[in-house]
Amino acid sequence: MKEVLNVGLTEAKRKKTAEGLIKLLSNNAVLYLKTHNFHWNVIGPMFQPLHSLFETQYIDLWNANDKIAERVRALGFFVPASYEDFAKLSKIKEAVGNARVESTKMIAELMGDNEIITRLARELLPEIEETEDQVTVDLLSERMEVHEKNAWMLRSFLE
């Protein structure tokens, strides 16, 4: 028997929202892996502050993955959950291999990647507001705030 989801949003509105959230999740998941990679592999005189900052950020990204995915499920849709699926939908590119990467390059990449997610959430916001899904609007606002702050903190290492 097919379940009927009745949360006050039409299926079309829920689908539109879920599709946007899956794009957000995909970028978030790739950024999580990249940030964790850089946490493990950072070297040089800024090792300790960057190692700690990257850890704080990847933990937040990990938790956000779950929150975003569970919102998609609450809307009645399944979540793609393979790296291949995420890579296809992500504007953020992974850091491949374990070659030495200068810490300033790591910082610049993560700063730009956080800005990508901020812009994506900002682009999705008016579309989601049209669906009248306040829960997802709040989620997008929260993620914008986090990623703007992350970009600012990373940028401060380069100034």
C-alpha cells in the first residue's frame, strides 16, 4: 500500500524542495570529504590552528549531511548516498590523492568552496520560499550563516 504524505505541502512543492536539498547535500558531502582530507594532511607553520579549524568545520559538515538528508526523507523522497552521485551534482571538486598541498592552497580552496555552498543556498532560498516550506527555509538560512562564517575565518588566514 502506498503511503500518503500529508504535511501541508503538495507533492510538487516537496519534490522541488527535495531536489534543491539534494544539490545542497551533494556539495556539502564533497566539501566534508575535502575538509577532512585537508585536516589529515595539513603541514607547515600553521599546522595547529588549521588542523583545529578544519576539524571544527568537517564535524559541522558531517552533522549537516545528516540534517539535510533527513529533511529530504521527511519530505518523502530518497537520498542519493554514494560519492558518485554526490560528485555528479556537486560544483565543488574533490581533492584527489595525497600529494603535498600547500596550506595556503588548502585555505583558498576551502574558502571558495564554502562560498559556493553559500551561493547555492542563496539561489535556492527564493525557490523554497515559494513552496512555503519554512523548515527548509530555516535550514538554508542556517547553512548560509555557517558557510559565510567559515569562508570569513579561512579568508583571515590569507590576509
